[in-house]
Amino acid sequence: MTDEPGREPAHDPQDLERLLISRQWVGDIDGMAALEQNAVVDSGEGQLTRGREAIRALFAEITATGRKFAAGNQAPAVVSGDLALTSTHLPDGTVTAEVARRQGDGTWLWVIDRFSVA
């Protein structure tokens, strides 16, 4: 499913992190949630967040604190067919891990997002 009109879609799984960060920095919470439709997010708080509305609420809560996502050293995506594993080593030493799925129109969305694996 393509991202909402007027927003740049992810044509490559490597685009997802950049889009998430840039949308958060300008307060585009709906745009952030649009990258993770029908996904599950493990934010490291001991619970999983599922579905676009719950993920939107999570991103709204994080953004309201003033916390900004930091860009890190993104590893090359590992792609197998319509699935991709993405990960980033963040400046604070944590590492993220995500699974993206290619959509019918060729764009990519995350379906699993783990904020920290290390």
C-alpha cells in the first residue's frame, strides 16, 4: 500500500529509517505511522504495540516528550524476495532491527520494528 498522498514513499527498504526520522523531526506523526501499517513494534518497554492506530499513539507519546530519533550507521538491507531486514547502529550504542515487506505497488513498509536489540 502506497504511503499517503503528498508523502514520499519508501522505494527501497533503506529509505524507511530516513523517512521515519525526518517525519518525526517535523512532527508528522501520521507520516511516521504510515511507514508501519499493520506492524508490530517492540519499543523496549516490555510490551508490543500492534496496528497503525496504536503505533501512531506510541509515536505521538514519544514525540510529545521532545525526544528526537537520531540517525545512525545504517547497515545495508538484507533482501530476500519481498522481505528485507534493516538495522542501524545508533549513536548511543544501541542497535535497531526491522523487517520490511515490499507492497504490491513496489514500495516498502516495516512490519516488525524493534527499537533496540543490543
